[in-house]
Amino acid sequence: MQDTVIGRHRELARLRAAVLAAAAGPGRLVLIDGPAGIGKTRLAEHTAALAAECGLRVGRGFAVDDAGMPPLWPWHRLGRELPELAEALAGGDAVQWEDSASQRFRMFTAVADALEAVADPAGLAVVLEDLHWADRTSLLLLRHVAAELPHQRLLLLATARDTADGPYLEQLPDLVRMPNTQTMPLTGLSVEEVRYWLGHAAPTLDTAAADRLHERTGGNPLYVRIVVESSGESDPDPLSRRSFRRLALAQVDRLDAATQTVLRAASVLGERIEPELLEQLTGADVETALDTAVTAGVVRHPDNGAVAFVHALIRDAIYAELSLSERMSLHRSAAELLAARADGDPSAAGPIATHLRRASGPDTDADCAHWARVAAESARTATAYDEAIRFHRWAIEATGPSAPGPMRAELLIELARSEFEAGRIDDSIDHCAQAGAIAERATRPDLVAAAALVVHGIGTPRVIATVDQLCRSALHGLSADTDGASIARLTAHRAMAAAQIGECDRARELSATAMATAERSGDPDTLLDAIHARHLALSAPQFLAERMELVERAIEIGDRARQPLARLWGYLWLASAAFQLGDLALVDRAIIALEQVAERGRLPIARWHLHRLDATRAALTGDFAAADESNNAAFELAIRMGDESLLGLHHAFRGLMNMVQGYASETEAAERFAAMRHAPQIPLIRIFLPMTRALAGDLDEARALFQEFRELPGTFQVGPHWLGLLYNLGFTAVLLRDKETAERAYQAFGPDDGYYLGDGGAVLCSGSIARPIADLALTAGRVDAAIEHYQRAIAMDSRIGARPFLALSRLGLADALRTRGTPGDLRAARSAITEAAQEFRRLDMTHRLRAADALLAEIDRAARESNPLTTRETEVADLLTDGLANREIATRLVLSERTVETHVSSILAKLGFQNRTEIAAWRLRS
């Protein structure tokens, strides 16, 4: 049977068991109850279909909400489907049951006997719905038939609302006490079940939409279905339709006028009802009204002892029925009551602002703006950034476009701060630009400066250009005598902008000026900005010692600074330096500290940096699956944050992983090219074009695209992009066997190969810097230098367990030794390539493994060509080297002594040697 019921797995299992039990006997009575729309009918229909599949005969009856419904109506409806009952029921219609209990009993017995006859031998399922409307006689008959179930193959399934009273409530205890009765109360679907429903019915809606739908409907399947079906309409809110509101208000309409008045006021207060506030708002007997509403199933008492609407749709429906004037008046009164007792509590600001936003009266907009700002700051302090953004927008909306310029600029800056902390970079920089323009027209350089200092640590061209422009504008209007701290921070931000666009010499000059000015200010936020700028300007191995000093100061200052990312930078820079030093224990300590920062501050940018570090750390040691998982997590977060530079690093990581693997598929290449069309067109990013084409095997196109980069080594300034660009450019030159460019890049790296590639701000840590230097040396024809660099790289990568890069260094060493080509080199090359191949196999680096196998074949061929001796002659020569006499060699090789003498003579002749000593010396050299 096709299961069309969402959720209800437990209930479905119990109903299936009841059907199977009834088919074999004894029978069952299943009582399903719950509020309207909860899914009672759906379960009843499912059970009937299941019973039919199992071979049971099925009959249905139901009660109706009609005062004219005759006695035994549900059973008469059942009789239409089970004609065998007709005779027994017909005899009962003329009986006045109140006057003839004996006749009623005989009829009940006849009905029970008829059902037993129908049930034998295959079984019978009887579904009786809506028994909350049934007459007393129908329920008495149900009780009588249920008493016979132990002797019948009969399933009785009855549905009723859990708020039922009257005859059903009277008979319910007796029905429940029967031994073959099962009760099945239904509540709303779980949030997981609503998510599953939306995943199939409305796949365009996300998880958050499902969660909101569950909260609003309480999981009531009827309401969920109506809302889902409305999601494609121009007005997706079903409450806009009066017919739906009346459905949601069916229970409310039956209540007395006083209770309805209290509930109307309660709908203004929200889904959670505070009785004391409600009593102040209405002056009514709230306790009695709420008790009545609880009994009717309109409100409930949650576990915390408060009072709440059973679900938001009822509250929303009541609220939608209020007239505009009544609604606005109640909101104003509620705001005034809450404000009167707020007593400086900032947590009350949100509800007050919410009411004022929907109220009317004098000074409402001004009051709303005030309380919204208080609420926004409270939410921001609690790291509830999305809430803070909402309240900031309310404040801007309440003040309107006619507000004085400085006030509007301040409001926009406050909004931009919360947006930045929430990771909404594009929105934040837009509002900073708007605030800066308004402040400049108002001749308020202090506000221009405030707008300039909101967004930091983001390297997209648009952000860099906007911030730099705001900084320049603010600096023109500030005074060195009174605004030293602001000037230092603005200068620091200008230094960061210069470093990001490649003007690294100017960045170091500006950052030094900012540091000197910040030291004089003594302000921790100012000093932290200056340290940030200085660290960025010095982001290269040449300045590692000074950067470590800056890291220590940043960590110490981070606990005192006010800016939200203060504690992030020091630990991020610590990870950066630790990667470059190859100190993975220090990397791990920095990651743990960053995780605490991310958890405590709930800052998306901190969580993004943490994912990036996790990806870098995992890839370094060969855990590629974990690296991909962390990279994808960073990408998903970047999408939500809307920062293009963060999105681009996902693709950069994938590109660098292709470099590690030595291969890129056409699909990967196409995806990378598509992503790069939207990325900043700087050399660090454009170099991926020829590199990816070369990795995909299109060497001619790669060479054409590489032309613009061939003269770059040695010409670009040392700074944040220097190491990454030089590494990528050199890697591409090696792929293309471009000897001239490889030589330039080798010279640009310089002689110092003692650090590791990449850092905490980079996309990937690629092991020892000695390995790419060795690759360049080998491509440039510096074979001896290459071997020395590879040996250094092997020692460094072995020390930190950088397995993929250790294997790559061994692959490179084997190639260099094969190129030099002495017999000893070839033996060492074979040993190195064997170890590399084993690691490539373990790490599933299939393309690199194929390259290793091909190189091993070349090494073996070269070894054969460089040694003129046969295998047996080589064995004899090796034993001669060990100082063995001919007789000893013969014994060892199981040969005759004469045969050994013949091999020795042949060796001397082939090598042109005069004696055995020369043979031994040759073997030792080789």
C-alpha cells in the first residue's frame, strides 16, 4: 500500500497491528482523538484502506453537527455499507429507548450479532467518525459492541475531537476501561515531519521556512497543507482569505462575548499571554476568560506555567479580525504599560518597539525610533545580530527620510555595524557609503570616519575602494590635535587597502605611521587596527619575526578592545605564523582558541575563518575528505554572508587541491573559469587560468594564457599576495617546462627555503617552501641545487607529517636524481620513487601515482643503460666490493670457482679496469 500519511510512523504501526490482530481475533477498539485538522480522518482512511488490503470487509459511519440528526445516525450510515445491519437497526427506530431498556438491549445484541456474523471468517473493520457529535444512544451501542470484541474478528475505529463534551465525554471513561481498547491522542506534526513535507510539496522553501511554518501552525496538518498550497499564490498568507480565518476561528466563535473580548486583546500581546498585563489592558476577569479558552482548546498552559495560544494561526486569525482602530489603540496601550514598568530593563525594548510600530497617537514614531535603537543595541550585545538589524531598520523607518542628516547617518552606521557582524557584507558597505555621503554633506567628518571603520578584514575590490574613499574623505576634515585616535585608525585602514591592491611598500609606510600614532593614543581598538594593518603589510616570510611580536600584542589587546572581531585577529595571525613555521601544535592551539571565539561571539566571519583553517590543516596531512568538508562548509557560510572574496576562496582551494593532485578535469576547469569571471582580475587570481588549463592537459592554450605572467617574477612587491602568486606562477612554469620563467621565479624566491608555504590567511598550506624552489631549480637546469632543496623539503615535511607534500618532494627528488644519472643516483631515485608511489596509493592520489609509475620505468631503463654488466656480473662485482675471494663468491652464489674467475675477467674487460680493486672502487662510487 502506498503510504500518503506524513509522519505518524508510530501511529501507523499501531494501526497496522490492530488490523492484523482483528483479522485473526480478538477484536480491537481504537479511539483516535485530537483537535480539528490534526489528521484523524486521514488516519481513519488509511486504516480502512489497509484493512481492505488485508482482506477485511470495511464499513463507515459518521455523526454530523446538526441538531436534527436522528438517534443512531452513525450506525444507520454504517448500515448502508453493511446491509446485514439494516434489519437489526430498523427494529430499533420505533423504540422509545428511555421507556424500554429491555427492547434497547435486544436491539444492541442483534447489532452485535450481525457484526459478528459479517466479521466471520475474514474479519470486519468499522470506522465511526466525529463521535463528539454523536447522540447518547449511538455511544451506548458502541460500548455494547465493544464489550463483545474479545469474541469477534472486528476492528472498531472511532474518531472524536479532544475538546468534546456531552454524551461522548460521559461514555469515554467506560470505553477506555474496556480491555481491548487502545487510545491514540494526536498532536501536531514534529518540526522534522513538517520539513519532510515541505521538502516534497514545496522544495523551493528552505529549512528555516519549515521551522517558521511549524511554529505558526503547531504542526496541525490541515493548516500546514493550506499554507503550503497557498505558497504559490500572489498573496501566500491564507489568513488573507476570510474563509480560512473562519476555519481557524471556529472554536473561538463558540465562546461567550467576554472571553472573545479578552482573546482579542491577547492577540495583540502575542502568542504568549501574560495574564497580569492582559488584565491591565482589558480590565476584565482574565482568569475566568482564559480558563474558558483553555477548555475550548484555544489557549493552553505550556510547561513553564504561562498561557499561550495553541498555535500562531489562531492568534493571527483573531488579530486579523480586529478593526484597524481597535488594533492600533490596543498596541499603544500595551506599549505604554510595558514602558511604565520597564525600569531601565533593555530586554523590554523589543516588545515596546514592536507595539509602537503598529500603534497610533502623538509622538508614536519618535517613541518607536527610541525604543527600537535600545532594542537593537540590546540584541547586538546578546550577539542576536539578525534581531538587531530588524530593530535598526525600524528606527530608520520611524525617523523617515526627513530626519536631520547627522541622525540619519548615525542610524545607518548602527545598522551597518550589525550587518557586518551578521556577515552581511554587501548590505553593510552599502549603508556605510550612504552614511558617509550624508555625513559629508552635513560637514561631520567624525561620522564619515565612523562609517569608514565599520567594515574591516574584507578584501573585495568594492569594499577596499569604498573604505579607502571614506577614509580619505574623513582624514581631510579631522584635526591631528583632537582626533589622533581616529586618524590612526583611518590611516591603518588605508594601509590595509594599499596592501590588498599590491602597493605593499606604501602599505608598510602607512602602517608604520598608523602604529606610531596609535601608540600615542593608548586606545586598544586604535592599536589593534594599526597592528592589523602592520601585520597585513608584513605578510611574507621575510617579516615573520616582527609578525610574531604583533601577534602577541594583538592577543593581549583583543580582550580589552571593543570591536567585535578583536579576539579573532590575534589567534588567526597566530595560526598564520604557525603554519609558516611548521608548528602544527601551535596551529591546533590557535584553532581551539578561534573556535571559542566563534562560539562565544556567534560571528559568522569567525566561523568562516575556522572552517578555512580546518580545511588547510586537514589537507596538509592528507585528510582530503575532511578538507573538502570544511571547504564546503566555508562556502555555504560565505553564500549566506554574501562576500564575493570569501566565495572565491572556495574555488581557489579546489584549484590548489588540483595542484596537489596534479590534474584537473574539464568539468572542474569549466567551473573554475565560470567562477573567475566574477572574481577580481588581479594576477593572484588570473594565474589560475593558465594553471588550470595546463592541469587539464591543454598545454598550448595554457602557454598562450601564461605569456602575461612570464616577466612578473621579481617585479611585484613583497606583501600579502607575493608568496601565493610566486608559488602559483612557478608551479605553472614547471608544468609548461618554461625554463626561463622558472629561473626568474627561482631567483625571486631567494636562497632561504627554511619556511613552509601558506599561512592562516592563505587558501592552502602546501608543505615546505623548499619543494617548489626545488621544482623551479630542476626546471631551470640547476640539478644539484634542486637535489639539495628536495632533501631539505623531505626533512621538513617528514617532521610535520605533511604526507602529500612529502610524497611530492620524493617524486621530485627521484626525477632530479634520474636527471643527474649516476648509478648511485639511479638507485637512490628508485628508492625515493617507490616510497612516493606507496604514499600516493594510500592517499588515493591516482594521477600522481601514474606519474610515479612512469618515472620508475624511466629510472629502471636508465639504470639498465648505465650498467654494462649482466645481472650475475653485477652480483659478483658487489661481492668483490665486500672483499670476498673467488672461492667465497662461488660458495655464496653456488657457482664453480672457475665460473667466478670468468665473470671477473669479463667485468674487467667491459669496464676497462686492470684489477679487482678498481672494480670495488667503481661499485662504491655508483
